Amino acid sequence: AQKVTQAQTEISVVEKEDVTLDCVYETRDTTYYLFWYKQPPSGELVFLIRRNSFDEQNEISGRYSWNFQKSTSSFNFTITASQVVDSAVYFCALMLGRADGLTFGKGTHLIIQP
Amino acid sequence: DVKVTQSSRYLVKRTGEKVFLECVQDMDHENMFWYRQDPGLGLRLIYFSYDVKMKEKGDIPEGYSVSREKKERFSLILESASTNQTSMYLCASTDPYEQYFGPGTRLTVT
């Protein structure tokens, strides 16, 4: 069975600091999809990124970047120059196929202090 | 824009009641999912459906059932609600690889 581990339960940084959220996954399948979601205090889950197992290119979107390394089964998420609006719970998730559900990590609560 | 709606944001029910949580999506997605979210546990998959009248158990199906009579609607049923089913329930549909989530229903069973 697959598993996603987010070892950091809570991270607190001061605004403008860079912060990296760790995600380690386990699966025996060679084809899979990795996701990051943001859950702000309002509660809705906001999709951030999807990566498939054949695409190890890192991705940058504004202040957000993702580092996918199959060799270490990790899919880490970095926020550069953090802002208070980045405060949220962030979830990493794994999906095996289009008809499968997501296996989520337990989430990392990110607190950005002004 | 894909829209996934859930019938209630907040719901309070008594132990032993039969509870229906409704989810509707407007994008003709084949696959729909129900998750529950609990502090410290993340989101866990309860049931999913890949077609009308089809259903599959997820990781924690005990105490729940589902119904999918129409493609756009996926219902989660608590046959006899118990206090340990107090949780946030999230519905999702897929596109096919991106899961769109509804706003969630916070259910309290007293």
C-alpha cells in the first residue's frame, strides 16, 4: 500500500524567510502522480501542483517551487520570501491512477509571522 | 470553472440518526470521492465511484455507504451516526488526474 509522510507537523517562520515543506512517499508502482494542496483557514482545498512519475523536472511558479527526486522518493515544496497569506495547512498527496483516490500526508501547518 | 458543491457547510445530528451528505459536480466527471479530515490524521478516503451505480471502498469505509444514481451526484450515507463520525467531510471529482474539492461539510454527532 502507498504512503505519504510529511514529517513536519508545524513550521513557524517570520515573513520574507524561505521555507521548505518536506514530503516523502512510498509506492511500488512505477506510474503515479504527486500533488500539493493548500488549505487556508477558510477550509477549502486549493490545488497547487500535479507531477507524474515520469517527469522529474523541477517546477517554479512565482514564489513557489517544487523539487521532485525519485531517487529519494521526495517531492518537496519551497516558498521563497514567504508572506502572511501563505499561512495554511499544506498537504502532499499521491495517486496511482485516474480512477484512484488520493493518499494524503497528515499535512504541515505553516505559520508565517509578520 | 469546475464546481463541486456540498449540501451543507455545517450539520449537527444525534447519535443513531441516518445522515445524508450530498455532493454535486457540474463538469460531467466520471470519478467522485468522499474523504474525511481529522486533526493530525489528514484526509482519508472513505468511498469512491467511477461510474453511475458503481462504488468502491476506500481506506475507511466502515460505518458508511454511498449512492450514485446520477453522474453528477454522489451521496455519503451514515446509516446510524456515531460520535466518532464527527469530522469534516470533503467530496471531490476528478478531471481525470486533478481532484477538485468541494467546500466541505463539518458534521457534529452528539
